[in-house]
Amino acid sequence: MNLKEIEREALYLAESERAMLAQKLLISLDTPHEAEMEQEWLATARQRARDLDAGRVQPVPAEEVRRKAMTLLR
């Protein structure tokens, strides 16, 4: 199916369905690709490691983080 056919079919959808389709298409444009996300996570991890090594931040035990997260979710 080519773009013209998709467009023609989409215009026959109910207004609410067209709105949902439009939203999904717009979100797909703003979503970074997997490689971009991986690079961002890697950059963040490196920065956090530098902050730990320099003593700018203190590590928090995983159990404490989990406990706080569970409290916030209640």
C-alpha cells in the first residue's frame, strides 16, 4: 500500500480514529531511535560515574532506592 492509498483509507475513518492515528504518527516522529537512546544512556552513565569518582554525589544502596520507590507508589 502506498502513501496515497493509506491517506485515502485514513480519511474514511471516524473522527476519533483519525485523531488516534494522528497522535500515534506524531509520537512516532518524536521518539528517538534505539541507537540514540543507547547513546544517551551511555553518556548519562559515564557522567554519573565521573560524579561518583569525583565525590560530587554519594551512592545510594539499591534496597534504599527500592524502598523509597515503593513508598511513592503507594
